[in-house]
Amino acid sequence: MNWGQPPRRNLNDPCLGTDKSSAISQFLLHVLGCVAELERSFISDRTTAGYEAYRAGVIGVGRKHSKSGKDLGVARHSASSAATSAAVA
């Protein structure tokens, strides 16, 4: 007996779920593959819809500005002069 050693496990044991020759394992792999294809299709559809909405002008790209146009003009003017970044912020 090896008291300090962990028990060796057979990786082909169906109880561990790695036996790819059993019918249930093949079925589960097939179902997971179908779910992955479905998710890939959903992602593709969402991406296509987003591109079409962008091209139609419905949505913009990027984050919304946290400052108004006047504040941005002041910040750009301050940044173009020799002000520090802390003063501009």
C-alpha cells in the first residue's frame, strides 16, 4: 500500500466522463457541439445587425462624451497651450 500516494485513476473510466467510445459520451459531445454552433450563429447575427444599424446611422461607435461641446473646446484649447494635463482635466 502506498499511503502517501493518491490513488491512480483510469482516464477511460466512464464515471469520469472521458470515455469517448460510450454512447452517452458521444451524445453529450454532439449536443455540446450543437450548442456551440447555435451560439456562434447568434453572435454572427448580432454582429451583422450591429454593422447594419451603424451603416444606417441608427447607432454610433464608441463611448458617449462625458463633456459638452463647449467643455471639449475649452479642454482642447488648454491642451494646445502649454498647460499641464492635470489642469486640463
